[in-house]
Amino acid sequence: MTVAELADGVRADKRAVLARAITMVESRRPDHQALAQELLLEVTPPPDAPIATRVGITGVPGVGKSTTIEALGNHLISLGHKVAVLAVDPSSTRSGGSILGDKTRMGTLAVNPRAYIRPSPTSGTLGGVAKATRETMVLMEAAGFDVVLVETVGVGQSEVTVANMVDTFTFLTLARTGDQLQGIKKGVLELADVVAVNKADGDHVVEARVAARELSSALRLIHPRGALWRPPVLTQSAVEGTGIPEFWDAVLRHRSTLQEAGEFDRRRRQQQVDWTWTMVRDAILGRVEHSDGVRSVRSEVEAAVQDGSLTPALAAQRILDAFDGGS
Ligand code: GDP
């Protein structure tokens, strides 16, 4: 298949072609990579094309991300949207399987023709997974998906990575009050544009509302009065579907607030530049790690750092010297 044929198939939302194109952007084979880049250029929309809404969803395992995506996805489809669900799961690169974007946990959405669910790529580094996800996002948007939901868990850098590829970053949590609030990482509260206390149903409705109020006060300390956007804290029940339309309204309010201030376009452009430099850094690190010079000294230098006969700073210097000299 030529690049033009692939591009036509993607634009026509032919699922077999789309799947093939995604496999190509996920592949680490240099020939696939080269084709993927040609394809991405080909399908990149003109500047006046409608802009899809990119939303990140994070929260600890069990908080209800899949259930929320299922409810939200169906709500969005009922509003006439086409919904893509992608996942960034750093653990998948080690385990070879991804718990995120698991279609069995989003049963009705998975079989809806107006939805497309893609689990996290299972090979490569977080950087590699992020690259594949960003590029898949471009393909999905070319195929007419006007809402892209990117799911991730709060492990290491993955939240920052996802926050940097979406327009609105949302954080799901459970009813926690007082001391339990301390357990929520401050970092994620700084990134979140919308916060929702999930499982506000049955006996837990009041508890959830109290928790939302406390969380809201905590957030006020992070986002000063007068900030362009102060993240709302909502309550919802993903299983009952309550609060889901309000969740989406908050995402849209965030988007229009940024757009009116000119911040939306600025952010997207900055994300492209940041993405560029991230790839430069990843590529350089890859070259260093795979150079003959570094490979020949690596185990010796690592052993010396471990037994304390070399400081990390000196070890780093040895590795860079080996890179300069050996490749
Ligand atoms: P994830 O790991 O964050 O994707 O969480 P899941 O969506 O798989 O949900 C974990 C468990 O919590 C499942 O048993 C869900 O049925 C349950 N759950 C999810 N959302 C809600 C909710 O709003 N209310 C209640 N009561 N249970 C929920």
C-alpha cells in the first residue's frame, strides 16, 4: 500500500487501514518509521480544519477510569461525536500487556462503530509509548474522531507526559478527607484542569461532596485568585452515569476559557515544540546508549558506581568520553 492509499484509508476511517497505520507508528523498524512520518505529514489537517478535543484522564487503578470512559464515551456519541480512546501505560512496556484501554472493561463503547479503543503500545520506553500515542492521536483525528481521550495511571512521569499531549487534563479520585487528602500527589493537582470525585453513589454521596469541598479548598492554594482557570472539583458516579454530562461541560468550559484568552493555540504550539525537543533528547540518549564506545565500558562503569569506586558524576563523564571516542 502506498502512503497516499494509506492516507485515503485513514481519512475514510477504514478500520483495517487505520489499524495498519497505527501499527506503523508504533513500530521501531526504521523503514516503518520513515513511512509513518510521510503518512503523518500527508494526513495533518489544514490549519482551518476543526480541532479535536484532547482530554487526559488519570487516577489510581480502581478509581473508575474505564467506567468513566465508558459512560463519557457513550454520552459523547449520543451528542454526535466520534470518540477515540488511547492509553499511556508505562508498565505495559515491562509486562507486555496493558491494563489500560482494555476493551473488556469498556464493553459497550468497544463495540460502538463511532468509538475506537487502542491499548497502550507494549514495547519501548515511556518516551517511545508517548511518541506512538501522540502520532496515533493525529491519525485518529484525521479519521474524523473529534474527541480523543487519553487514559493513564499516576506512575512516574506518565501523568506529565499525558498532560503535555492534551488540552484538558482531568484527575479522578475517591472521597478522601482530612489526612487522606495528603495521599494525593501534589504534582497531579498542579496538572489537573478538572477534578472529579468518582463513586458518588449509594451511601457515599454525602462523603463525596464533603471530599470535593475539601479538595476544592486545597486546590485554591495551588491556583491563585485571578488565574485564568481554577479547576472545578465535581462529583460523579460513573456506574450510574450521574455527573458525566457535567464533567464534559467542565472540559468544554476549560477549552473555551483557554481559547478566548488565546492560550489554547499557544499551548498546542508549545506542545509541538516541546515534543520536538523530547524526541531530540530521546534520540541522543539512544545514540549514547547504543554506541560501541559506551557499550564497551558500560558494565565496568556501572559496577564501579555500585561499589563506590567511582562517583556518579565521574561515571557520567566516563560514559560521555566513551561516546565521543568510540562511535
Ligand atoms: P480503573 O482501574 O480506574 O479503570 O477502574 P474501573 O473503571 O475498572 O473501576 C474499578 C471498579 O470500581 C469496578 O468494579 C467498577 O465497577 C467500580 N466503579 C467504577 N466507577 C464506579 C462508580 O461510580 N461507583 C461505584 N459504586 N463503583 C464504581
